[in-house]
Amino acid sequence: MSDKRAYGGGGGGGGGFLEKLPNSILHELLLKVDLDTLCSAACVSKTLRFAVSQVLSSLSSLDLSAFSPDVQTLNHILHRFRGLKTVTLDCLRLDDSSISRLLNLLGAHVQELTLLKCSSLSYGVLASIGQSCPNLRVLAVELASWDLLKIFRGDLVPMLGGCSYLESLCIKIRATEFYPNGLQYIQHFLPKTVKVLKLQPVLERDVVHFIHELGVDHELGVVRSFLETSPNFRLPFPGSPGFALRYLSLVLDIISDELIISIANTLSLLAELDLEDRPSKEPFLPYDLTNSGLQSLGSCQQLTSLSLIRSRQNHPVSFKRINDMGMFLLAEGCGGLESVRLGGFSKVSDAGFAAILHSCQNLKHFEVHNASLLSDLAFHDMIGAPCSLVEVRLLSCSLITSETVTGLASCSGLEMLDLCGCRSVADACLSSVSCLHNLNMLNLGGADITDNGLAVIGNLSITRLCLRGCKRVTDKGIARMLCGGGTMSKTLSALDVGSMPGISDKTILTIAEVALGITELCIRYCFHVTDASMKILASWRSSQDTSKLLRRLDLFHCNGLSIESLGLLKKPSFCGLQWIGFGRTRLTSKPDVLAEIREERPWLTVCVDGCEVGCHDGWQFHNSDKNLT
């Protein structure tokens, strides 16, 4: 947009090209771009500003999850919209009053509402949703809590009472412990229309009882349906048609046989099951998952997606009572699975994982975490065999080597390959990876790759690349990858080169010169990055397309930065930046300067707590002021 005359005179709007375009055509063109681009276009001319205003007022969907607006920014945005039906909002820097205004504005129009990172909101927001938005079909809320009793008993119940048409309910509560009997308060108020249910955290024993109650309703519904088809049926039959859950996602204290068997016997229509447990100690029988529990899932004839993860968050545990036989039984009974996520199966070997790969003919997503016995043998027959895989994630599987990756390269439709923590993956496989023309995300975090290996993958048309912890990669390798004439320099939008001792200011200069599409950059724990890099990034692409400006920057623990770099966060530098993290650097030592930046740039979130990019994890420890102090 360097020639503003072509866009209506740069502010005067007289006689430009856009003035001659019919309003209907301009409106249709602007409807096809995202919110960031619309806001940028509005700054070009009066013609575009007016057109953008019309487009915004006609939109039915608004997604503000990419950044954390403050109260003033949110109010400024919302008054431009009318009749929104779908809203997604990052609430990290908002308060109750701003959400109340939002809910009043949305009213009965809104059908889908997602409120993320509600660490600064009271739990009363749930009741407000029920009062203001009676026609909600989809609701997702992320809360931070140390009082689960108040949420379940005092706030969820009135919310559910006001949202009688809910089809999808997701309540994620970041809490330090599990609270007993939480589900008993909501089980009788949950609308029967709900088909998607996601809850965290809940106790296994409460879920078993909850599912039993669903089963009673289901049995009554079956009897009622049978009697209604009978020619002799005349009198109304007491009872409800029951639930028809299609998607169940839970984070629990433990995954047991009783839980899985209850789900399999009761929820016959279930298509997706996502369970994660976080035991505080080593589980013991009968409160654990065994081969018998896995076998029971065979009765879920419509199951297409299964996720079973044993987290190490509270204790270093695994599913020690599941072995290869359990996987054989699962593969035999659930051959229709299209997505499989397995974490913490320390006793399952190559034979068990291979059974899943070969029995599920339509498998598109395959993900395994912390499988100490998974090796290249599980993928031995991949070359030359039909492959429907689109996403493969093998996380912290220490026995996986380049041989597996070479075999997976025969899956020509592969779009995501995540090998984070597979430290035996080396350069030998990267020539095969370079042939994956559909690949758009690649994670080689912690792999044993070198500068020479990176030179090979420069022709990949990927958008996201993670090299975090690749300690043998240096500035030279990044330059070879991006400056070799390949397509990656044009397609890459997110790059992670954190925890790499060989990265310095030279890499930042290379990125600024050739990787003009990058909007998210992580260089945390790069000790050789200095103020020179900040100066490069501050003025990066100031004359380029504003839709491709740097939006997120992670500088956590970059000790080479001085306090002088803090001044670069003031206008006009870093135009477009929405999130920056620089905890454990000298940049945090001037709270008065940070306050000035906050005043000047209310749409910029500054994180000093070490969160990953965007505060996707760790936001529950934030409050509205802590982000900038």
C-alpha cells in the first residue's frame, strides 16, 4: 500500500480507484479478509474507513482470541457490531463490568460464546450468561479457581437453568485440586440438548455416578420411544428422552476400568472420547485402567476419536496395567478410529502401537506421548503401504530415530509432523521430510539436527516451524534454510528458535531480511541475542503489508538485553505487536516505563511470568495488573 493514491488519496478519499468501485463489490471483497486486515485497511482512506464500518456492522462472527484487549479497547470494538451470533474473546485483561456490557449487547442474538483466560473475572459471570443469553447453543469458559464448590453449586446451576438450548458445554477450571461431589449439583440441570460436554477438573467417582444417571434417562427414553410406536400407546409416559452425547472430554483424578466401562455401556452414540487423568500417587487396583477397560470400548460402534492421556503433572506415573494385549483388543474393537491420542503407556511396545496403525484403516491423527518402548519397529511397514495419516505427533519418545521419520515420509498427505523431544532424530531423515509437499507444521524440538540438515528443508512450504533446543544448530543453519532460494522464507509465519546457544543477532537479521511473513517469533533462552536484535525487530517491515507485522514475540530469559531495549516498545516501533514476553530480563526493572507503555498501547499484553507465547498456559496466575508489572 505504498502508493496511497491508488487507494483513495490516503485520507482524502477523492478521485481514487476505490471511489469508483461499486459499494457492493467493495463490501464483498472486505468480507473475505480477517479482522486485523480490516482494521489496517480502515486507516488507508475515508472510503475504506466507511466501507470497513459497514462490513463490521454486518458481521455475525467476532474472534478476538489473538490478543488480550483491555476494557477500553473492547468497548471501542463492540459498539461497531450489531447482531453478533458467534463471539470468541480473550478475557485476560477484562473485568466483570466489561463482560456484563458484552452480554447485554449480545443478548438473545448470540448462539456461540467462548470466553478464554477468565482469571480476573468472578464466577458470577456464569450466572450472568444464563440471564443474558438464553439462546446459546455453544458455550466455552476458561476459569481460574481455588473454590470449586462455589462454581459448581453457586454459579453453574443458575447458568444452566437459563441456557436450555445448549448443545455444547465446555467448562475448564484451572484449579489446584479436585473437589468431590461437584457434578451432583449440575447433573439435574444439564439441558438434555447437550451433545458435547467438556469438563475439568472432575473426580472419577462423580463421573461414574453422573453417567449412571444419564443411563437411567437413556433407558427411559428407549422405553418411551418403543411405546410411542406401539398402536396401543395412548397415555403419556413419564420420563425424559435422555441425553445423546456425541463428544465427552474430561480431566480427572484417575481413569479407571469402571469409568471406561460405564461410558461404553451407557453412551452408545459417542463419537469422540477425550480423557486425561492427573493422579497424585501411583494408582492401585481396582482404581486403575486395565486391558479389560480398553476392551469395553469396542461396544462404542460410532467412536471415531479416542484420547487417553495419563499426565505427569502431579506425579510421575503411567498406565502400568495396560500392555500390548490391551492395544490388540482396542484395535480389534475400534477399527473405525480416525484419531488416536495415547499418553503414558509405558508397558506398550511396538507391537501394540503397530496394531493401532494397521487396524484403523482410516486413521488420520496419531499421537503418542512418553512411550518409552515405542521404537522404529512400530513404523517398519509404512513404506509402500496405503496411508491416510494427516497428523503425526510423537512426543518425548526416546527410541524414535530418523528411520521412523523416513518411513512416515511415505504418507504423502501428511500436514503436521511433531517430533518434539525425540532426541535421536537427525539429519538423515530430513531429505525425506523435504518431499512432504502438504506439510504445514514441523516440530523438531530437541532433535539432533545440524546446520547441514536445515539446508535440506528450505524448500518446504510450511507455516510453523519449531527448532527449540536443537543445540547443534547455529546462525549459519538458519541462514542456509531461509536464504537458499526455497519457499519456506515466503510461507513461514511462526518460528521457534528458543534454547539454542548457537543463535545470535545474526539470525534475527536473517529473519528480518528474508522471512517477511513471520508474525510469531520465539527466541527465549537465547543468551547471545542483544539490543541489536531488538532494534532490528522494532523497525522490521515498517513499510510492508501491515497484515504481516510481528504480532507475538517471546524474549523470556534473554539475558543479553539491556534496559535500553525497553524504550523500543514505545510508538512508533513494533507497530502491530499484540503480545510480548520478557520475564527474567532487565526489561522488567522499570515499572514506571511499563506503565507508560500500557497507557500508550492498551492492546499490547506484556507478560513477565514466563508463559509460552500468548499465555496459553499459565494465565491462571495472572491478574489484570500483573501482566505489566
